[in-house]
Amino acid sequence: MKKRKVRYALKETLKYGIIILVAFFMLYPLIWIVGASFNEGAKGSVLFWPEKFTLEGWSKAFKAPGWGSVEGYSLFRALWNTLQIVIPQVLFMTFTTLITAYVVSRFRFKGRKIVFALIIGTLLMPNTIFRIPMYAFWKSALIAPLWENSTLPFMPYLPLWAGSLFAVNSFSVFMYIQFFRSIPRDLDEAAVLDGANRMQVLFHVLMPILKPVVITVALLLFISAYNDYQGPLIYLGSAETYPLSLVLPMLKVDSTNSYASVYARSILSVLILIIVFFSAQKYFVGNEADTAIKG
Amino acid sequence: MVGEKKWLPYVLLIPWLIGFLLFKLYPFINSFIMSLFEEKGRNVVFVGLEHYKTLFNPNLWEGQQFLNSLKVTFIYVFITVPLILVVSLLVAQILAQKIKGVGFFRTAFYIPTLLGANVGIVFLWRYIFETDGLINHFLALFGVERVPFLGRPAGAMASIILLRVWQFGSTMLIFLNALKNVPETLYEAAMIDGANKFQRFRHITLPMITPIILFNGVMRLIECFQAFNGPNLITQGGPENSTRVINLLIYETAFKSGNLNLGSAMSWILFIIIMLFTILIFRSSRYWVYYQD
């Protein structure tokens, strides 16, 4: 009996030991960066704690335009530019992909199977194949005046979010479809018998059940749009339109920029991402997995 | 359903249909057409499969570049994808057991996925691998001499692979969910038959989650074949082209040098390679994927 107890304790320690060690190594680079943003001079040591404490990095980061050697770039301007890509992308895509998934999962109509097959087919298509012709399309003489050099908000970023009006994100559609599968159809049918139309069924009857997956889809879209780098790199020409993902790599450690200030700005630029993630997290972690594959 | 309007689903699908035609089908076909042409001065000339021949000709500079990128991409993909699968399955396996603070660990393991794709963090990765960076500080504790990781082909490759493997969070969450759906009764039956822990994992857990391994494997494969941020921001393809993955070469050819036609040919080759591997994996799945129903 005693032997078993010891073995059990040993196994538990090993289990927690491994998992804590892995978590530690994964998070350490991020923790280290936070420490290094308070460290004066060089890059700091392997320790998280700064050798010579300074607030210089952070005070610089908050001053707008706060980019030191990269003159004229304000962090907050870049953040607003990022949001001009993120906001339409999240708002429209969450909605249009929901409608598409609703139709494919809950309506019986001719061609349903073809639509479903095309959605799964495009899910497996690498984005690289679409990129060059779409660039040629947006840059063509007919289309370019619509968005290039536009002074309206959101419009200079049109090529980066226009697809969201048309449910082009197959992965979002797929996640919704998988979730719809787990909701019994009786619910829809009962509501229709009570006199609700199909749109009322979606927005009044199913919406409360769909809430976690809607938030999950919106959050995943937020993360990918916020982090998007290749899209802005290809389409955005003038420096005033640069989002965070284009401004940050221009930050280099030099005579006016200490390591601390570079780290502080990087941390500041992902802060919104962290805040949004943690406020939606209770719906999210696990849900992505729950909905990604079922059945 | 009763009294349903027959046209309603079609009307609701109009946005998706426009999206499919304009953002998927049109560029898909057009990128192939573009790959058959070449800009000569102000004219666009039909050249047939000439670009493809160039790309596979090791005697031409473009061919050398392209074949090298193919090799580099294969190395990257076939180390990264298995590593992600193994690491995320192992961590998921531990988290699937009764463990305190599962919620905390799930979040902790997801944070690198959340931040790892962000440019702000990606380019800090450079400082971590630098000769004077965190990793070398750490190795110095054990008396190891400083290694210029980013200055050596293998070290540069390792740093971009690590950056990607670090972001195993979403793959792990999908595995974790699958592990929890394995019926407890199967394990109980196996324990009665005297199966030990490893045997239970090998003969129950693994077969039961093969559909998920297939899903995760295919999704990660498609994604890793198109890696871009790490190679562009950390190593810039170097040293000596050792991390110039194909998507980076396509970017440089099409958007930096402005040769959209040659870039399209490269995209098509990448597309065909990805399709071949996807088909191969799905074909082979009948031998190793276990479906319950």
C-alpha cells in the first residue's frame, strides 16, 4: 500500500514537473522581453530581472510620435491603421460566414452538396495561389482609384478586407457548420411551427446557442487580421497608411533607440491583442477545438 | 420545412457565390494563365510553359534559386510539421489527465500562438537568437561558447522552425479535445485485460484520434508550405539562401522585382506540390485512419 502511494506521488510530481517546465520555457522569452524593457544599456542577461533599472524605454514608447529614429511614425497612428483593417474584417466576415454556414447546414436546396464541397475544397487551397492575380486585380487601372490614395477611413485598406463582405474565409464557414451540426434541428422546426421565419430562427432561437462559436470566430479573425503582415506589405505603399505590422520591423536598435525602448514599443503594440484575447477567452479556449472538428 | 420559400437559400448565398467567383475561382484560373505569359517591354507575350522550364533548369540562375527554395521549403516543412504534431500531442496527453489548473495551462500554451504570429514578437525573436541574445546567455551558464545561430544555415533554419513549433497551441487544443472524446469504457476494458499505460496509448488512444491527426497534419502541412513571416523578418532568407522558403521567393519575384508572371508559375508549382501531398495523405489515410462509423 505504501509503495503504491509513493509511486503515485512520484508520477504526479513528474506530470506536473514536465508540464510546468514546458510552460515555463514557452513563456520565458515573453517574460524576458518584459524585463528587458526595463533594463538599461545592453540586452540584459538570461535573468528576467533587469540589471540596471530604467523607465526610459517606456517613457519613450508613450510619447507620440514615439518611434525615435523612424521619424513621423506615431504608435497610435499605426494602431488606428491596423484597426482600419481589423474592424471591417471582423464585423463583416463573422456575419457573412455565419449566414453562409446557416444556409448550408439548415436549408434543403438543389446544389447544397456542391456548395459544401466547394467550401471544403477552398479550405484546402493555399492562399499563395490567389495572391498575385488579386494583386493585379486591385492594382488595375479600373479598380485602383477606388481605394489607392483614398482619404476616407477604411478605404485605403479595401483589398485587405473586401473579401469579408463575401464570406471568403472558408475556415470560419467550416467552424460554424461543425457547430450547427451539434444543434438539434427540432429547435428550428418548433420555432417555424410557431410562426417564426428562417431569419428569426437564426437570430432569436439559435443565436444564444451560437454565441460561443460566434465569439470564437470573431476572435480568430481579429487575431489573424491584427497580425497580418504579408497583406499590408504587398498592398500599402504610402507610409501614412502603415499598420503596426509594417512600422514595427522598421524599429532598429541604434543611437536614439535603446533596446529597452524597442522592447517597450513591441509590448505596447501587442497589448490590445492580449486584452481582447483575455476578455473573450472564457468563450474561446477549447471552443476553437470543440468546433473545429466534430463528428 | 413547411412553407419554405424555394429562392431564399439562393439569395442568401449570393455574397458567398460572388466571393467564390471573384476571390477564389478567378484568381485560381488567372494565376495559371498569367504563368503562361511574359511581359516584354510594353507587350505581353505568350510563352507557354517556358517559365516552368526555366524554374526547373539548374543551369539558369532563376532555376538555381527556385530549386534551392524547394529544397529549403521541404526541409522546413518536414521537420516543423512532425515536431508540431508530436509536441502538441504529448502536451495534450498530459493535460487530458486529471490535472489541477487545466484552464491556466491551456491559456499559457495558447499565448505563443496568439503573439507568435505578431510582427512585434517575430522580430524580437531575432534578438533572442542573436550572438548576444537570450539563448546564448542561457548556454553560457553551462559554459557553452556563443553560437552565431543566425549566421549559420542550420542555426537560422532552427530558429525559424522553433518559432513555428513554439506556436503549437491551437493544434494542441484540437488534440486535447479529441482525447477527451475517447470513451472511458475503452480504457476500462483494456485495464481489465491488463494493458499497461503505453499499450493503452498505443492501441486505444492513437487509433481513436487518427482522424484528428489527419486533420491537424493536413492543415499544418498546407500552412507550413506557405511560411513567410519568420523567414522574411528574422533571417531575410539568409544566410546563403538557406532559409529562402518558396513563399519568400515568390514574394520577392512577384512583388519586389515585379515579375508577376514568373511568380505565378512558382505559385502554381507550390500549389501542385501541396495538392499532391494532400491527396497522398488522404489516399494513405485508409490504411492508418480509424473511423468509428
